[in-house]
Amino acid sequence: MGTVVLGTGACVPERILTNAELETIVDTNDEWIRSRTGIEARRIAGHGEQTFQLAARAAERALAAAEVGAEEIGLLVLGTVSSHMLMPSSACFVQKEIGAVNAFAYDINAACSGFLFGLDLADKYIRADPTMKVLVIGAETLSGRLNWQDRNTCILFGDGAGAAVFGHSASDRGVIGSNMFSDGGLWRLLYMHAPVSTNPELVVPDNSGAHVQMEGREVFKHAVRAMEDAVCGLLAREKISIEAIDVVIPHQANIRILSNLIERLGVPSEKVFLNVSKYGNTSAASIPIALAEADEQGLLHRGDLVLFCSFGGGFTWGATLIKW
């Protein structure tokens, strides 16, 4: 008996920004981007595509797939670092948009790990109250949080949202376990300042703006090792071999990180779902968008062991295993 996925959904902006177009914005080129990141295009939000609006559309699609009414949701959790307002949370805006009148709602700021942290919460709430249904969303509009003259970051990120509805099942399916971590000591390798404080006593030195800043090489090194350790630790605890995993859905950071991780884990490439070439790194939206696409394409079958892993600013990272 466990916490199962009842339905999934995704929503990405209409505008596609190709590598060729980026060449006109910043000093880069298509070959350079593809060879280093595997990214060919990314989606960029436009009018009517704020974080909460993309999230609401993804949520509505997940609810429809689950055949669950918005009023049946008891908890709505949204992972994001790019809400259009600091307060209220994007989750509260989504609750209003979709009519989840019986849900309490809040955001999770765990960067790219936001959806997995939310999934872990959903599992614990549902284990405590099997009648509860939980909506977990990852949504970002990082296009509004980038320095478009910094080619080390602006080529990587895109916008979008993904969602999943979770509930209880009396079968042997569901969440098997999670393995979550954080290390605030590494925050300087990947961070984003808040707007400058209006209290001069609280102004943060060297605040160059509320946009993503990253030490790419160091992030690569820590990301691969951290996700490998999280996955191996989880599988060892659950006494499951990597060979038994049917599908791996990792955070779609960039192809170099993913290729290195896949090689170190010893997972056949045909078991790994990748869509980073189409969307780039959508942070908290990355895994739920990939999950929704894999689900829609019929790649997930009843009884499959599905492994998720992620890594993000904080640092935050972790792995989750589900029997589909």
C-alpha cells in the first residue's frame, strides 16, 4: 500500500528560443551550446504566462488525467524560485485559479529539487491520512531571472510547469522511498540575490541583481557525485539493484551532467528519459515536465520501478523511487 501518481500534466510557453536566436543576444553559437549542454531550444514565457499561470494549466491537465476534481485536493505544494511575487505564494495563486477551495497551499524553495521535495512531502501527508489527495507542481519562469549577457547561464535555462496528483492505493504500487539532502555551505556556487533591501542595515554586499549566478565547473562536480550518492544510498537502503530499475527520470540540467551520471550509475541509456534538448533546464519544473511527457508517451507501465534524481541550488539534492 502506498502513495501513487493518479495523473500528470505539463504546460510550456508558446515561444521557442533557439540557439540560433541566442547568437544574436550573447556571444555564443549553436555548436558551442549543443556540445556543452545538449540544449537545442528552450521555452520563454510571454504575456499571460506567469509562473502561477503555467502552473495552473499544468495542474488542470494533471487533475483531468487523474479524474480528480480540484475541490478534492487537500494540499497544494508548488516548487519554484521564480514566483512573480514574494507574497502571496504562487501556490496560493494556483489554488485560486483552479478552484482548489479545500486545499492549503504553499511554495517550496529548493531550486531544481523543488518537485522531489514536494513529492516527499506528499508521500508523508498521504501516509498519515490515506484519504488525502495532494497536488505537487514544479513551475518556473527563469527567463525573468537571468542576466542575458552572461552566456554561462542564459543559454541553460527555460520556462515551464509540470504537475502530478498523488493519492493512496491499497495495491503494492506507490512511493518506495526517498533520500533527500541539503548543504547550505555550498550556496555560493549557485544562487540568486533578492531585490536590494530598503533597510540600509540589511543590504547584502555585492548584490548585482536578482538573477541566477553559477560556478559551472564546481556545480558539475558536486551535482554528479551528489546525485550518484543519493541514488546508490536509496537503492542500498531498499535492497534494490540498479539493474532492476525500469525508467530513470533525472533533473534535465545539461547533457554533460546527465551523461556522466548515467555512466557512473551504469544505467543503459534506453532506460533514461531525456528532453533537455527541447526545454533546457527548467529547474523545479524539469522532472514533472519529463514525467508528464513519459506518461503521455506510454513509457511508464504498471509495476515499473521509476527512479527520479535531482540537484539544485542550496545546495539541495535527492532521489525518489516509485513503483508505478
